[in-house]
Amino acid sequence: MAQTPILTVNRIHTYYGQSHILQGVDLSLNERGMVAVLGRNGVGKTTLIRSLIGFNIPREGRILFKGSDITQLDPARRVEAGLALVPQGRRIFGSLTVEENLLSSARKRAKKTVWDQNGVFTLFPQLRDRRKVRASHLSGGEQQMLAIARALVSNPDLLLLDEPTEGLSPSMVRELIKIFSELEREGQSLLLVEQNLKFALDVAEHVFILSRGTVVYESTALDLSQRPDVQLEHLGVSTGAKELPR
Amino acid sequence: MLYWLTHIVNGLSFGMLLFVIAAGLSLIFGLCRIVNLSHGSFYLLGGYIGFSVARFTGSFPLAVIAAMLSMAALGMLTERYLLRRFRVNPLAQVLLTFGLIFVFGDLAQWIWGGTPVLLEKVPMLSGATNIAGFSYPTYRLLILLIGVVIVLLLWWILARTRLGIFIRAAVDDGEMATGVGIRMNLLMTVTFGFGTLLTGLAGCIGAPFLGVYPGLDIEVLLYAMAVVIVGGLGSLKGAFIGALLVGILDSMAKALWPETGMFSMFALMAIALIAKPTGLFGLPMAPSSQVSVTEEMFLDPAPSSTSGSLSAAKTDWWARPAFAWTCAACLLAAGLVCPIILPTYYVRLFTLALIWSIFAMSLDLILGLGGIVSLGHAVFFGICAYTIGLTALRLTSSLFLQIGSALFVCAFAALVLGWLLLRSRGVYFMMLTIAFSEVFRAIAHSWRSVTGGGDGLAAIPRPAWTTSVETFYYCAFLVCIAVFVFLRFFVKSRIGIALVGIRESEKRMTSLGYNVERVKLLSFVVAGVLGGVAGLLYVYFNGYVSPEYFSVDTSAQAITMIIFGGAGTLIGPIIGAFFVVYVKNILSTVTERWTLILGILFVLMVIAAPSGVVGLWRKEWYKFRKKKSLSSE
Ligand SMILES: Nc1ncnc2c1ncn2[C@@H]1O[C@H](COP(=O)(O)OP(=O)(O)O)[C@@H](O)[C@H]1O
Ligand SMILES: [Mg+2]
């Protein structure tokens, strides 16, 4: 039962200049499956992700990834160690083609399932058709797929996802649910930060709720789906108590 | 026909040389988001090293390789050990490369001396080649060929290799590039080194027909900047088209109008600016690429002397206004009695320091207060000086008319230049200010019939009283105080407050309903005229004018003074002026390497104490007072 966690976040404090955003966040992720961190707009979800990938270095606290301390490493080293990011707003390289975007991050790594260009094109067939197209000419949904594909081809041990559903149509969101479930089945570990409660409950097994820079709640997704009081208090929305996800 | 063909081929080959230089500049800018102002210095050093290696080994290809490799190494060292530490502060990076101009330039003069050297061509290449009935110099054709090879090579690297993908990804979004695992630090160092390698190559292959001589660094920098101002930074296409345009235009204009050909460069840049402030193919100026003003570097002109817990200290004697007034009165008294008690030698020195104080204060109005980093403030110094010289020599002996017309011309020039230059922002503005001041210097240099060329205007008739050291001292002293008081009022006025607001956030001031453009232009003109005042005092003090008045040295000295004293204050530039003038005076009796020392001083100031003496003083002061107020609780 007692797995070694793939990622441990130990009381991190992250600042932008003077503003103290993360005020002692604690998290622990087990290997395999998807964990979601939920929170309202502006509570510091993106800041958490930025601290994990290394865009912002926490002033206090520690981040352990696969047992080693990565708190001070720069982003490229973290990617080397096995992290990958699907950032908020996608941030694909607009002047590069789809194929070049994938080449920018591709790396080989000893793992069970190996993602290469062909693999991600099978996962996202639309991208195969548009492989020579400049990424800035893709639609929003395609850009999101490309952002996910770009992260996958680095064959990460842990994939960080920052609000992947933002700005997508309901049918695209359903598509993403399918894709994430498939990734989970294949044994990929994922960390999702989301505002979209329903989506998170659909795809994640375990949830944390972030509020005012700290983790205020932790449970399985199933438990949270039956706690409308918690949902209302920390997220301001509720999916209703009776309906069970999946 | 042949005449024109020759000039076109010459222009094309010069343009290709410029392309090799500007491609490096552009590549560095695209990735590192800084303009390497010392790019011309790498060209110069490449030329000298090529010359030495060719003389030592007798082999031209070896010279080229040596120049390339040594400049790549020097560039990578510069990036790694000087620039990298300022990744979050592009202004400090650009100022560092500015300081390096003087360090490298003077070092080169130290090693290779002040006389031009000419690299011998390979005998095989020194003849002429016949094509379609016309004969062209073979070497020029070779340069054309090298240019084309480099265009293709760069295109291939960028479009067809993984390194190219990394570079383009990093140009798109540097942070995200690190987030997909691209080692940005390494990539930046390598790219910087590659850029300087190209310049070193250009320096060596350009040496056989341009020669290598002190001052070439700045000349090359001017041409490279003209290229990217026209073509745009961060784009190879822009560098290519800009380089050919500048190359051909320059060689045509110089053939047609030997004296005033440089005006064409002025016109070209002005047209490019009006048409598109970021050049024809330039990268759009993303907010991150704007030279942002950092609190660390610019001080608050009037810091709130007491805040929060420090208010307990208000009753201390040093915090009272009376103390400040007493200090001011003491300084004033010291200033008044100093000609009486000091030897003439020092009175002259102090007069010089006062003139420089005025110049530095005037620049600090836009640089420190407005965050408008002009590296070519010398333009106004020179324009005023030349107007005085010309009117005094040719038109009138009336002091009133001379000064009046000088200030008028200066104000007019400031208005036109401000209108043109303030369209651009950040690094483009910095480049343009250097470029325009250098164009003025080049014109003053070549337009012999009017400006007297490199000798300048000498024996300018001066009113009798100016020859008395004491009288002139008091005159400078009065003007300096007047400028100080005026600027103090200006800073506290609505416009001054708006200017500091613009420094902090232009967007916010616009949304508050300020006419940002007008505030900037007005401040620019005021700064220009006051800079001109310094220039006219300088002419009456010295009795001659030379093109060097326009040079970047003049601007650099003022910036050193500002950074030494503390940007954004009024007293800072004065402290800096007295320090720099005094040190320069001491050093010039011991060594000729004044420029080298100025450059090193400049670089060290930017690295160690970017907020200057006043900044250090305030920091210590607050610490001291905090301790005091804590212990009294
Ligand atoms: N670059 C920044 N500088 C200063 N404050 C920021 C910056 N980015 C975000 N913030 C602030 O940090 C807080 C958390 O932001 P963020 O992590 O983006 O929230 P979330 O992703 O949960 O919506 C917000 O209050 C936001 O205003
Ligand atoms: Mg967010």
C-alpha cells in the first residue's frame, strides 16, 4: 500500500516581488494516475505549477521529485529529470510548425510506453494532417492538443497540466476526458490544476483544494463529489451531492 | 556606366559585409533580447587580431580563422561572466555592453597603437576579374561570395537543424523554451559567441579594404545600427535587406557628395522610423523586450523622508529641513569663496566640473527621471557648440545673438529629434540616440567647408570677460545653480510628476488621462536645451569646437557621472561630475589610458552600485535610522 511518492511538495512559499502567493503549500503525489488541485481564480494554482516546473523558485520549502531535491534546479534540468508542462494559455511556439514544436521538446527515455511523433499523431489524428502548418494558424483546440503532444514527446514521468479545458468547446472537453483517461490507463502520472470542478471530478482520482495560498482540503474525487458544502465553501460552485461521477 | 557599376559593386560588397555584422547583432537580439552595443568593438578586435596573425604567419586564411575563434571566445566569456548575471535587468546589460566599447576600444589602441593598419590581401585576390566585359576588383567579389555563403548557412541552420528549432522556439517564448527542456543559458552563450564570431569574421575580411584604426568600432556600430533600424532587429531578412540598402546608399552618396554624404544615413533612418519604428521586418517589441526600468537603478527624486516606523526619527536633527538648508548654504558659500582661496588651476577644474554638472543633470532629467535612456545626449552639446562657433566666426559678435540663436537651433533640433526618436522605445531608442549622435559627428567630420572637418573650429572670438578664470567660474556657478533650481521646480511640477509616473508605467499614465507623448517630448526638449547650455559654456570656456563634442565618449562620460552619483536625483549627477572630472584630471597626468579606466569604472558601477553614491547613502541612511528608531522604542 505504502508507495513512494513521485512528487512531494514541502511547505513551499512563493512570491512575486513583494506579494506572497503560496504560503506553505503541502502536496504529495503517488506514482500513477491523476491528481487534481482545485481552486478559485487567483488562488495561486498557476503559481504552484510555475514553482514545480521552475519558472519561479520558492523562497522557502522543498520540492522532491522521484526522491531527489529539485527546488533550486532550473526548468530545463527538471524536464531532464522527467517533468513536463502543458501551461495555461498553451504557449505553443507560434512561428514553428506543428512538427517543429514536437521536435523542440522530443527526448528519449527508458520507459514502458514511449511517445514519439507517430504515437502522438495516433492520439491526435488532426495534428498529423497539419504537421507542416505553422502552430499559430491552428485553432484553439488544436493548439491545446499540440501543447499536450509537445509535453508527451518528452516522455515525462509526471505531466503537469494547467487548466487544459480553458476556452475549449464542450465537445473538445469530452475529447480531453477520453485522452486523459487513456493516459492514466497507460500508467502516466498527471497533476492537473483546474477551476472546472466537473471536469476535474471526471478525470482525477485524488483532489486537493487550494485557497489563499494553502491546501485547505484533501480527499478522493469520489468523496469530494459528495461534499457540496466543501465545494461551495472553497470553490463557490457545486455539482450536487447525489450524482456520482463515472 | 562603368563608374556606376563599380559603385554598385562596391556598395553591394560593403552591404554584404554589413550583413555579416548585422546578422550577428540581430541573432543576439532575437535570443537574448539585448542589443550588443559593443558589437563594433568585436569587429575592431577581429580586424586587429587578423592583422597580427597574418603578419606573424603570413597566411590570410589562418588570420580569418584566428579572428573568428578569438572573437567567439571573447563573446562567450562576455555573455557568461558579465551579461548572464543581469538576465532580469536588460537595461544593465545594454549599459554593460556600452561600457565595453570603451574598454575594448582603448585596449586595442594600447596594443596596436593609434595609427591605422592595413591587412595585406592575398596576391591572388588583389587583382581584377572580368565579367561581361567589365572588370571588378576580385576581393570585392570574394566578399560578395562570402556574404552569400553566410546567408545560406544561417538560413540552413535556422530552418533545417534542431539547433535552429531551439533558437526559434526561444525567440518565440524564452521561458516556455526552458519549460520544454531547452538549456537557455547555454543557448544564449553559444548564440552570443556565434554572433561575435560573425563580427570577428567581418572585421578580418573587411580589413584589407577598410583598414583597421581606432574609432572604427563606433563607425561600424553606427552602420550596423542603421541596418537594423531600417531592416528591423531579430530578423535575418531584415538584416539582409537593410544591409544592402545601407551599403549601396552609403557608397552612392559618398561618391556623389563627398562632404555631406552622411546626411543620407540620417535621412534613411528618419524615413524608416516614420514608416515603422521597429524596422521593416523587426520583431514586435514584446513587453519583455522593452528595457524596463528597475527600482534598483533609478532613485526617487524626492523620497518620502519618513515612512511608517521610521517616523520616530523625524525629530532628529538631520531629518529637519533646516539641516538640508544649512548644508545647501554651506555648499553655496564654499562655491562662492573657492576662486578667492584656491589656485587658478583648481578654479578652472571646478569650472569644468560645473559645466559637466549641467550636462549630466540635463541628461538625468530624461534618463533618470523619465527612464528615457538616451545614449546620444551629446548631440545637443555639439549642436549648441557648433552654432556658437559658426555665428561667432561668421555672423555676429553680439553675445546675446550668439546665445539666442544657439539655444533656438538647439531647441529646434531637440523638437525634431524628439518627435522622431520618441516614436521608438527601449533598445531601439537607445540605438537611435547613439546612431543619430554618430551621424552628426560624421557630418561634422566630413563637411569641411562648414564645420572645419576633423580640426573643428578654432580661435572662436570670445568676449573679453570670459578669459578671466574667476569671472567665468562665477558665471558657470550661477548657471549651474539656476539649472539646478529650475530642474527642482520642474521635477515637482505636474509635468515632472507625470514624467516619473511614465517611468514607472506608461500605460497607467495614459489611462489616467495624461498625454504621455507630449510630456516625454517636452521633457526631451527641456533636457536638450539644458544640455545645449552646457555645450555653449564649454565653447566659451575652451574657445574651440571639434566633432568629438558629438561623440559617444561625451555621452558616456555624462552617463558615468549619473550612474556614479545616482540616477533620478539632481544632486547625484553633480557629485558624479565633480568625481569624474577630478579623477580624469589626476589620471591624465599619470596615464594615457583614461578611456580604459572610464570604461572599467562604468562597467564596475553598473555591476556593483547601479544606484550610485546617493543610492548607497540612502540605503545606509535608512538602515541607520531604522536601527535608531528600533532602539529608541
Ligand atoms: N507575474 C505576476 N506578478 C505579480 N502578481 C502575480 C503575477 N502572476 C500572478 N500574480 C498574482 O498571484 C495570484 C495568483 O495567481 P495565479 O497563480 O495565476 O492564480 P490562478 O492560476 O489560481 O488563477 C493572483 O492574485 C495574481 O494576481
Ligand atoms: Mg491560472
